[in-house]
Amino acid sequence: MLKLAVNGTLMRDLELNANLLNVGAEFLYEATTTPTYRIWSIGDVHPAMVRVSEGGVAIALEVWAISAAGLAQVLQQEPPGLTIGKVKLSSGEEVLGVLGEPVLCEGQREITSHGGWRAYMAAHKKRSADMGNVERVKRI
């Protein structure tokens, strides 16, 4: 079995988590990267994480155990521009992980300050709810 770090919609209880479960992958633990990554929202559909030489932060992610065949199947189902590479964890461990090609991030919203996809989506939902409340007040 291989270890795979996921930082977006493959995480537990998110949209594409079934892609991991369907190939028999098993959740191992939550982790963070070394502070050498940045992350972008790709159309608010999924994230893309890229390792950088400066200006990075620790990104929250999950580590899963997955077979090589399962990894190949999951990768084939990933959106274009996402790939597998080595990810450095804050524990010092280096595992395979889902990364974004830099070109995929061009013109997209950088969400690095949120520290991860879950935190960004929670803030995004709160902003949307707050905007809805403002609109309701305006109509009154």
C-alpha cells in the first residue's frame, strides 16, 4: 500500500471521497504540509496545491493508504491539471500527494491564507450566507 495525501474534494465527507472508498483506500490521519505550499480554488469546484520556493504555508490535508492500482484509477478520475507528486509533511515524512500544475492556477483565486480547502469552503459558505442576509435586510 502507498500513502496518498489529499487536500481537496477527495477528503472525507467531500464530493469525490467516494473515488477513494471505491478503490478500497483507507483513511490514515489528518496532517499538514511543510510551510512550502500555496493553494488556489479552481472555480470553487476543487483546489490545486503547488509547492513554492518562498511565500508558502502549511496546508491541511488527509493521508490515505491506497493500492497502486487504486491510485491509478483515482488519478484517471481527477480533473485536468491535477497530478501526483511528492508532498512534504510537517512530520518530516514525504508521501505521494495530489498537486496542481502551475498553469492550472493562473487566473484563479488564491486561497493560501485559509490554510486548506475545508477552511476556504467554510469561509466561502459563511460569506454567501452573510450576503444572503444583507440582501434580505435590503428588501425589508
